[in-house]
Amino acid sequence: MVHVPSKQEVGQLRKSKMPGLKAKYYVGTMQDDKAVKVVEKGAFNPLNCDAKIEVGGKDVGLVKGNWRAKEYSISLNGVQVASVKRKTSFSSLVFDADSYCLEMGPGCDMAFLVLVTIALDEMYHESDD
């Protein structure tokens, strides 16, 4: 869940429970947890961290970038609205706690873009499994 300074919950993220070849995450409001679906693209290319963003079964956005560097852009309706870069720090190296720099255009929904960023981190997270 994403909280604003007033500690009000404004959104949520969860992994799809349905098994499949591609990872899927739902992003939504507190009332509609499946408002948006973030679906892995190019699962067989280990260097890409691409995903599509769907609303109501229609593609409305694209996340495109480099998985290893964790640098990517988020586009909605063909317009780039944000860029994301992983910040390397002591915490990220020692404790596996990634930090990101999220740059977005004016008028963008910050909670939505943070949830999409978290979905991508979960989708492409390096695991020790």
C-alpha cells in the first residue's frame, strides 16, 4: 500500500494469483485493486525490463529499459511520463534494499508511478533462490 503524509492509504499493489508464463501485478485504488495490470514483456530476454500497462484489457502504457542497470522509462498513451534509475548505495549492496530515483513530468499521479516502479522491482528482482 502507498500512504500519503496524512497516513491515508491511496493505492495498493499485488501479484496475480493466476499461474502463467509472464509475471503480472495489479495496481489499484483501495476500492478497486485490479484497476491496472502491469504485465511482463520479453520474458526470454534477460537484459530487458519491459512491461505493458493495461487498463480494462487495453494496452495504455509501456515500460522499457535495462534490467541489469535498473534504468527504464514509463510511457502512457505513447508519451514518456517518467524515468526510473536505481541508486547504488551501501544499503543496496549490503542489505539488498534498492532505492530508486523517479523523475516524472508535471501533473503525473505520483502514487501510481511509485506503484508501477514497485511492481517492476518485484517482477525483475534478483533473487537468491
